Amino acid sequence: MSPYRFEVVPTKRKRVIIDTDTRNEVDDQFAVLHALMTPMFDIKGIIATHFGHDRIEDSLEASYQELQKVLEYSGYAGKVKAVRGAETGITKERDGFFSNLKCKETDGSRLIVEEAYACKLGEKLYIGVLGPLTNVATAIHLHPEIIEKLIVVWNGGGLYPDGGPEFNLVNDILAANVVFRSDVEVWQVPTKVYALPRASLAELQCKVLPHGEIGKFLFEEVLLFFEEMQNNPGWPLPESLDICDLTVIALLMEEHKYCYTYETAPFITNEMYYRTNKQNRPIRVYTELDGRYVLEDFFCKLSLNYPKKGE
């Protein structure tokens, strides 16, 4: 039985895939759960993906196992499709831009293709990308006919006009260039904007910890992350957490009109700086976002779906 006293009309529901480097930090877990709790989303699957190999050699498998924990503790295990995506970033066979790409088809890229083909006339498949763009780039490179069916909402890249170092981008710069060079519709959320959903640890203790096994799991993962990062100067802050990947969920729910501009999709250098490429088409780039809106929606849905004991 639904905990909600409202219904979303079928014509306003969205076909959604979430693409997540779940074990990278501790924000993907919140975003995955938020997506699962959101009635307007018709979740067609969740793709676990890599986040480079500096901290964890097999980061794909680490993400997949972390995703399984989120599904188990939230009660969604076996109720939503969860697949493995790319083990590593796209590579090239030899020098040249894009004609010699080595794109390895995976369960994740196949899921994107299958669900794109399943779209009805006029329907779009929204892909919320919380990490590198590897799986999307692979799908559209191998199956360019699906491009018109997709809307890609991506947390990644530096601020315009210059760009610069950013974690989701560095883990597959070539994939980002493949996507930016294509005609697929992209909504990009650069680094400063995706950091806007911010909560204190005290708020998380009050609003997340008491709510079932999943609330306890999320809060304990936050504490574990802070312990792992205790020797990292400057970040995270002592008592607050940027739950960055909630921004993708926010935009899938509510497009935030007047909070974006259109920029010609740039070519991205190996140093992650943007260079003008007039052959590319415009993409939507967000310049602001209501972080408190998405946090409050997450807290309310968590409370409704996983009430405190005695409520």
C-alpha cells in the first residue's frame, strides 16, 4: 500500500534509469533511494558503474555491491533491475578523435538501448547519471539510432566558460566528449551547482537515522565516510555533507525553469578545460538549483516510507 495520499497521473510519469558509481562517496546512496521512493518515476533499472581505480581497484564491483546493500536495506531487492555497467572508461585503439573507440557493451549499456527501444511514440527515456558518462557514451556510440529517445541528466564538469578538474569527468573524459559531440539532449549540472543540497550531520541524525534499517544504514555510511576521509584537508567539512547526487533527482522531478542557460557543448581537454567546438549543438547547463527543495522532499519521503518505531 502506498504511503502517499496523492497519485501521479500516468501521463506525467517518467521512464527513468539511474546510472551510479554508488561506492565512490556517500551521496549516491541517498539519490538511489530517493529515486525509488518517487512516485512519478517509472524506474526501469539501476546501473552500477566504475569510478576510476585510484582508491579501489575494482570500483565497478564495489559500486554494484553497495547498490545491493541499498536495495536490501530499503526493501527493494528483487523489485527493481540492478545491473553492472562499465569496468573502466572508454579507450581508443590508436590516435584520432572518435573513430577508433573501444566501447565494450555491458549489461548497463544494453539496458539503456533496450529501454530506449521500448519508449512509446513521443516518450523519452531519462538517464540520471551520478558518475562518469561511460555507459551512456557506449550505448549511443554503438547504437546511435536511440539518441532521439534519450535525455541525459549528468552531474559533472567544471563551471562555464572554462571548466577545470572535476571527479565525475576525470573518470572518463573521452566518454564526456562522445556524449557532448552527439545530438543527444544533455542537462549538465556543474560542480558548484551539484554541491547545493547540503545537510548538517545533526540534521541527518534527526531526519535519517531513526527511519528503519535503510535510515540507519545511510547514517552509518556517512559516519564511515567521514572516518575514511579524516586525513583529507578541507573536505568534507567537520559537521556537514554535500549530498550532491540529489540534484539529479531534483531535476528529474522538477526541471527548475529559469535556472539554466544553453551553452554550445564544448570539447573537453585532457586537463578538463572547455574548448569551443562550433560543430557541437547547445546543451542545457544549470547555473543554480533549489537544494533545500530536494532535501526536504527526500526527508519527507523517507519519513512516510520508513516511519519511526511507534509512529
